[in-house]
Amino acid sequence: MLLEFSRLVAGVLILLFHRQIADFMQAQERSVLLVFRQRGVHLPDLDASTARNIYFCLGVFVCCYQMFHIWTILPGR
């Protein structure tokens, strides 16, 4: 049960810090895209609002999934 609540907390943390996570990941992605472009492979890059929306939705999904999982394993339902 501790693992399920830890995953729920991780989902909440992703929800709370989705902007910072997205900005950090975009900084890392820029350096990877630069390497690919130097080798002739042009990949599209995401804008900031799209990346933030992706991480927000990921946090919502993790929270909803874990709440459903915790609800299904509770005894005496």
C-alpha cells in the first residue's frame, strides 16, 4: 500500500511541477536535437506550451490511475 501512495504522490508532484519539468526537458531536448541536426536528421521540436501540456496530462493520468488502483485494492468495498 505504501508503494501505491508513493506513486500517487509522484503524480501530484508531476502536476505541481509540470512547468519546471517541461522546461528542463526542453533544455535537454535542444542539445539532443542539435546533435541530430549536425548529422543531417531534422526532427521537429515541441514548443513550451505543448511540452507543459504533455507533462500536466501525464501527472493527471498517473494520479487517476493510482487512485483507481488504490480504490480497487481496498478491503471491504
